[in-house]
Amino acid sequence: MRIAVLFAASLLVAGCSQLSGTPPRATQLTPITPSRTTGSVPATSTGQPGTSSAAPAPGAPVAEAIDWVEAAGPVDGADFRVALRGGTTTALGDDVAFTTPFGTSCMTDAKRGAGLACLVNLIDPPPQPADVYGAWKGGWVDFDGKSVQVGSAHGDPGRFAAGQGAPLPVDRSVSFGDFRCRTDTSALVCVNFARQTAVSYSDAGIDTFGCARQSAPPAGIGVQYTC
């Protein structure tokens, strides 16, 4: 649990501030700016840093997203199987949790499905549907490989009740199940190898790669992309 201990102080400051949410605004998701560059690459105990390069731009082939993620050296997955909240560390078993340099927090929940949920500080989150009541989380993004759902109602923190995972270093990647994720200083890209799909997360917006296309969302969901 090396990283969880080293970064405990930063996680205590971050807490679960993302869960509080902000009032939704009736605006569209803003595309991610294609001309991002990555920051410096820190060395870690698991090996050499990955190759620093720009994350794939919106509309790029899914192969480009997969290549970018695979170009990053892997971290030790055991360091990302714990969460920290209020000074309490919780072992996650087979689940994985991590945070990015720009504040996105992600976690799996095997008991509720094989997908990845991320809390993203979206500048323009999808507005709360008129027929949805309760605590609307416009930046809650679910990705299970074949679909991406942005914005949903959550009366409690759900899987994030355990807190947040350790920071995923820039230009390194973490693997779990059919997924692998890599972050730079402004974007996180996660791929699902079984479905050959990928998602890019940033404060500026959510982009999909592969077969997923925007479709009519089910009740209680802000925006949906499906294959």
C-alpha cells in the first residue's frame, strides 16, 4: 500500500469534495481541446516512466486511444486496491480506485457490475432531467465497455463512500479486468479491450472512441453513448 500511504495527506485535503456536486447548468458538454500536452513524468517504484505525448484528440480512431494507453508503463495494481476517507483506509479487495492530477476520482464496484465509475469536475455537466429527483451528479460517468452514461442521481456516495484512491502518476497506466487507464495532466483515457472502446475524461468534457454513439438516454441519465 505504498502509494496510498505516501499520498494520504493529499487525499485528506481532497476528501470527497466531488460528491457535493454543483448546481446543473442547461448546457451541452464541451469537447476536449485537441491540442493538450502532457506534464512532466515522475519516476515511480514500479519502473521507468512512460512516454510523454499528447492524448488522442476527439474523433480519433479507437486504435489511437488504445496505443496511447498501452504506451504508458504499468503501475503496481496492488497500490490502487485501497481507498482513503477521513483518515480511514479501506481495502477494496478486487476493486480498484485512483485519482488524476486534475481531480477526477474513479472506482470499480464488482458487486454492482463490471464497469468503472468516475467523478469528473465537468465545466458544463448535463442538466438534471425534469423527472429526476434527489442528488443529481452531473459529473458521474459510468463506463462498462459497451456504453457510457454521463450524469445520474445518487442519494448517497455509493462506491465512493470508502473515499478516494491513490493518485495515478502522469504517463503511467493501471490495468484491471478488461480495462486499462492512463492519465496526463488534463485528461484520463480508459480503454476496454474486450469491446475495443475507449473514453476520454477531462473537465472540458467526455469523448468516446470506437463504436459508441450518442443515443437516447434511459430515465435518470443525462447523456448516453452506446454501441
